[in-house]
Amino acid sequence: MEIKIMKNILDRNQNKAEEVRNLLFSKNVMMINIISSPGAGKTTLLERTCEELVPKFRIGVIEGDITTDRDAMRLKRFNIPIVVINTEGGCHLDSHSISKALGSFDLDNLDLLFVENVGNLICPSQFDLGEAFKLAVVSTTEGDDKPGKYPMLFREAKAVLLNKTDLIPYTNFSLVNFKSDLRNINPHVPLFEVSCTGGEGLKEWYDWLGKQIDAAR
Amino acid sequence: MEIKIMKNILDRNQNKAEEVRNLLFSKNVMMINIISSPGAGKTTLLERTCEELVPKFRIGVIEGDITTDRDAMRLKRFNIPIVVINTEGGCHLDSHSISKALGSFDLDNLDLLFVENVGNLICPSQFDLGEAFKLAVVSTTEGDDKPGKYPMLFREAKAVLLNKTDLIPYTNFSLVNFKSDLRNINPHVPLFEVSCTGGEGLKEWYDWLGKQIDAAR
């Protein structure tokens, strides 16, 4: 019974997600659904990416959080459109809340819309938001076993960003084990090894992202 | 509508949780529900705790994982009873799966039963498993803003264990901010500042845990 209910919820979510996807396609807006554990570095990644790509690209952000607008506050200085969705305990965003949030953006003046999903490796990967693609962010301090233990997200992601590479020397994280785990699940997904605080490796991410935007135009 | 369905699920979960709680109470078994983000260090905490407390206490473990039995494998060397619950995509354990798992333990020969919940700061905090109490584990590398951003767990927890204190020098984690955030939500909850890999601070955790077990006897 619970599975059936879940299926209905997912079906309704999927229908609305297709609506969102069609709308964004017609407006030439690329929406990226960023998913990670709590504290893996999604907001810091957005800060770095805005520093590099604003105003080259017209960027907007939807901030999904259970409560508080702390992440949005960290992005305020870029003077870009930001909408906060507080899920009030909900463990993921869904396409209906995204659809509503889109009403607050001027989609004709946007190239790129980042969705920072609720910090959770599991539930967000099951809900299509109408995004162009999912970006999985994972940090070295979470351990090298995350792709194997949370395969759904790593299977769905169009790109994987491994953050906090600067902390590898202080942990038992093995890049070899991580990659082997990841490649078992998603053999060809682009992997960016970066430190969002130090900046190492981010150029490859910016370049790849720029190419995705150009290709979508 | 979705809220009503959710309420039914939670009601059914709560009823079974009370059954589990009564059973464990009658058997003098203290069950601890360990909840954290992916990779915060739950399994490493269990390894350290078993090294210290086996065979002084008779310990069992229920390992909740989406897939794989990797965490259970790490505990095999202690030769203690372990049951793995694979949720097959599910984002939390519930009291019905715990109730079934209990059938595999000899409860008359157990003092302490650890439940390592699925790595997720959100959903597990909403499902009572019939535990004596919830232990929140959070690591410094996740950032100092986790209590404020994920208040449910930190409100519910009877103890909070802050792991990876050895990595503080390499991050922008502020212990002052973390404590202020935590104390806003749960003013008097015991806080253990530890490094599960290095061992710092764990003695206070062992001592406190021993006292809880003695008090419950």
C-alpha cells in the first residue's frame, strides 16, 4: 500500500516535472539540480561558481532548505535572483514547489538556474524537478564508499563533483576506491575533483559548465 | 492529502515502536538509534565503542543501509550479533523492520543494541523505532550550521556526538557557532567532542554510556 501511494506521488511529480522541463526548454534556461549530503559544499560551490560566471551568464538560484534562509544569505552579494523554498521538515524538493518558484523569476533573462536541493543523498534523487540534469556533490570527508552505499544518485547524475580534496591528506579517503566504486555504477560520468574553499580543480568545472550552456543554446 | 497519508504511516509506526519499546524494556535491553548524515562516522564510532565495551557489555547491532552490507563487515571482527536491514532505496528505518530484526537476537543475552540508521539527517528523526534514545552524530567537516539547518534531530536527540574534531584546524568550522546553534535548539543535551579515528574525547562517551546502561538496569 505504501508503495502504491508513493507511486502516485511520483507520477504526479513526474507530470509536473515534464511541464517545468518544457517551459525551461522553451525559455532556453538550463536548470541544474544539485544534490548532496548535508555539508558537502553545495553553497560554497555556488559561491565560487557565481564569482566566476556572473555576469558572463545570467544566473538564478532556488535554495531548498528545511528551515532558515542561511544559504540564500551567503549568495546575496551576487545580486542575482534567489528564491528560498522552506520545506518545513520535508526531505526533498518536488516539481510542484519548483513550478511555483519559477513564477518569481524573469525566465527571459536567465541562462542558468541552480537548484540547491535539501541536504540529503537519498530522497532528492527520486524526485525529478524538471531539471536539465542532476549534479551530485560529495566530499572526501564523507568517506570513499558513498557511491556504492547510495547508488541511486550516482547512477542518475550527469556529473559528479568531489569536493574537499584539500582534506584528503588528513583522512583515510582513497581516491582509487572512490573512483572504482563510482565507475561500477556510472562508468562514464564526468568527475570533477575540486576544493571549493581553496579553488583547486574548479577551472575544469567552469569550462565544462560553460560548454553545457553553449550547447543548450 | 499527502500529509494525511504520512500521518497514518507515522501512527502505525508509533504503535509498533511502543511494542518494541515495551519488549526491550522487559528484557532489559537498551536500544540506541544512531542518526547522522552519510559519512559522519557512525560505523567508526561503533568500532571504537565495541573495542572498548565488548565483552564488558553484551552488545548487538542492527545495520540499516540502502544496499550493501559493508558497515556490518567492518564490525564482524567483534564476533557480536549483527542484523543488516537493507531498505532497498528507503531513506530511513521504521519500527516494523526493527521488530522483525529483533527476532534474530537472543534478547535475554543482550545489554545494549545499537541501531545504525540510514545515513540521512532528516527522515530517520521522524520515525520512532522504539529506542531508549536517539544519538545524533555530526562531523565538523559538515560545517558548524547543521543544528540550525536540521533542527528536528538535534531537538529529539538525548546526546550529541561531534566527530572529526581532529579536522577542525583544516576547516572553517567554528565550535563557538556550533554550540550556540545547538544550545538554541536543545540547551542541555550532553555534547561529546571526539575524534573516532584518533580517539580523543571518547572516554567521556564510554563513561556516559556505561552510566546509562547501569541506570537502566
